[in-house]
Amino acid sequence: MDNEITISTWLFVLLTVLSLGLLIDRILLPGVRWYFRRKVNRVINEVNKRLDIEVRPFQLTKRQVQIDKLVFDEKVHQAVIDYAKEHDMPREVAQSYAYRYAREIVPSFNAYIYFRFGYWLSRGIARLLYRIRVGYFDHDSLGNISPDDTVVFVMNHRSNMDYILVSFLVAEKTALSYAVGEWARVWPLQTLIRSMGAFFVRRNSGNPLYRTVLERYVHMATHAGVCQAVFLEGGLSKDGATRPPRLGFIDYMLRSYQPDNDRDIVFVPVGINYDRVVEDRTLTRKLDESAEKRSLWFVIRTSAGFIFKHLLLSQRNRWRRFGYASVNFGESVSAKQYCKKSEMVFSQLDHDERFVEVEKLVNQLMGTIESVIPVLPVPLMCRVLLQYEDKWLGELELKKLASEEIDKLRSAQAPISITANAYEGVLNSALDMLIARGLVEEDNGLYRASAESMPVVRYYANSIAVWDKAAADSDQD
């Protein structure tokens, strides 16, 4: 009796592929997931012992669970019903939109990637490009923040380096969650950003359903104690000066806030400044409405050339960092104490009244941010060059004027960390950097700002322009 069974080659291949798929799905993948979950849990246990504010359980919840919770939130559900009625569509279609928005917004925080890869990468990039300086203007209030509070770092937005710089500087204290614009929604960058705990935001979206989903996510994260970083200006400054603050995110955090029942929300103002912003020419170019729009290929080619040039310089030991990058932390503001002092509760106000009160708080925070934005050598030198833009100045005269400007600003209580005995070396380096970049032209030992580069010079001078009036008043005294 013949016991052999003959099957077609295609069927054999199909059965083999299905068997391998079953083996991977049921045996190999669970083992791999267990291995990485074990490493992640080990990292969480390790970092929570040294962090001032532990990683919150909300951040460790599975992403799909957070998405479902967000989609079926009571206010989101009502927004779905309203949206379906307004657009005359089935509720299921509106619900699918809400689900898509939730998937777009909710991050997938991975502690291993954040504290092992992310911290290592941000520290390496920050230290490679800049000399880092950190200042604290109110150690007491920062030190008294409870580990149970929700800490929100509110800051000015100078560069996309801000994400890397601040994440690196506070990594020993907590894990930050950022709102990131749509520019970063490209593979594989978006996967890495989500793993770092950031969430994507559509700027200036007028879709009420999307805004409700975003609002409820921000509320959920804030209520759960997730530490966040918010750029109050809403985007990068194109002219170097601080932009009027946006109210949206702070309003999302406070519109349902119950100071007697919820954990405290502590806002920590942060001022950031650089001797060189990598995107400075791109940003100032946007101010010129007649400027031709550059293609994606031009951006890629220019960026690649910039990176290659500086890698080559590093190999030849001619690499010079981009000067100073400085971060100052200002006096924190407690939402509970603010409500108590103002004798009001944000959640009990109607829309218009609430926005008036939120605007008062945001303007106070923005004022503190502006008061702690660091005064650095390059912005200082650009400030002098701008004041004498039509005049050729010698090197000694330039440094003398810059030194006098430092004394004026210091009298006005501006945040300057340049010591008197360091004036010479620091101002020399700043002038050399401006000459090397073509922002300053030289003629027989005399210097002035290049006419073609005046927008960039003004960009750096504007970063400390908030002190113009204070310095003038101090000079009169």
C-alpha cells in the first residue's frame, strides 16, 4: 500500500510560509516582546529612583488603550454628534474621523528609547554644537515643586534645537512631553518622536472635532501629571523678537481645572537663546514676501552640504562650535495659588471670561520668560552693529561699545553671565564668528554689518530687544 502523498509545489510553499508565520507569531514575537518589555521595565525602575518627578502611569499605558479612552471621552462623543449633525453625515463616519485624529495625536512613549537613546543623542548633539549654559533665577520655588504636581515648562521658541536642548537639560529630573508640528510627520522621524512621548499637532486647525480631541488629550495628560513643554509663541520667531503668546494649550489645561480636587499645575518659565540659530537665514527669508519659494530638493541639498561641510571640518580638527546656547529657568507659578490669589476658578467661568483670565496668566508667564532670556555675546555684538549700521568701527571701538552695553544691561537686571575679565575673549570670539559667516564686512581694520546680511543681524539683536527700554532708563539714571 502506497503511503506517499503528493502535493503541488505552490501548495507546499504556501503551507511552509503559513507555518513560519505561525511560528513567528505564536513563539518568536511573544519572546521578543517579553525581552524588550523586561528591558523597558528595568529602565523605568532605575530612572524612577533618581528622577525628581517619576514617569507617570499614564505614559506607560498602552497606546491603544489611550486612544480608545480618548475617542470615547464624553466631550469627544458629544463633539462627534455635533459634527455629524453639522455636516449631515452618519455618526459612524464622524466617529471614524475622531478615531483618526486620536491616532494622530496620542504618542507611544518608550522609556528605554527616551532615557537610553534619546538622552544620549540629545546630549551628544547639544554638546557638539554649543557651549551649554544653564541659569536658575528662583531655586526655592523650583526646589519646592511636589513630585505629585503637573509641571509645565513654558518657553520662547528660537530653534528646533529647543526640543533637544531642554530635553537634555531636564532629563535628570523628568521625562518631557512636547507638542510637535506637522513638519515632523515623516517616516521614520515620526515613529522616533512618538516614542519620545511627543504628540503631533495641526497648527491653526479650524476643525472643531479635531480641536476637541486635542483638548481632551491635553486635559487627560495634564490631569494625569505628565510633565509637558509648551512654546507659548506657538511657532518659531522669524524676526528674532518674541511673538505674541498663544492661549490655546494653557486654556486646554485650565478650562476643566478644579484647584480643590485636582493636582497642582506648576508653570515653569524658561528663556532660551543662542549665539547661532541653525535656521536663522531660513527664518528671516520668510519675512521677504518677494523671495522665491525654495524646492524640497534645494532644502535637502543645502542641509546635506551643511552637514558634510562641518563633518569635514571636524575631521580636520578645524571644527568650532556655534558659540553659546543658554537656558534660564525663571520663577514658577502655581495654578492653585494663582486661582486662590485671583479668587476665581477657571472651570467656573464662561468662555469669554475664562479667556480673559487665561490671557492675564499667559501674559504674566510671557513677561517672566522675556526677563530671563539670556543675553549672549553674538546678539550683544549684533545689537551694537545695528545701532551703528552706517558707520565703520574699529575692533577696539566695537568691543568698547559692547562692554558699555553689557554694563547698561546688567544695571537693568538683564540676565548676563559674562564676567568682566572674560569680556575680551568672549567679544573677540563673537566678532570672529560674525566675520566668518559673512554677517560683518571688513575694510582696513574697520568693521560694519554687511548690508545683505542685515536681516540676520537684526534677528539676533531682536532676541534681546526686550531690554531696550530698561537699558535706556538705566542709562538716564
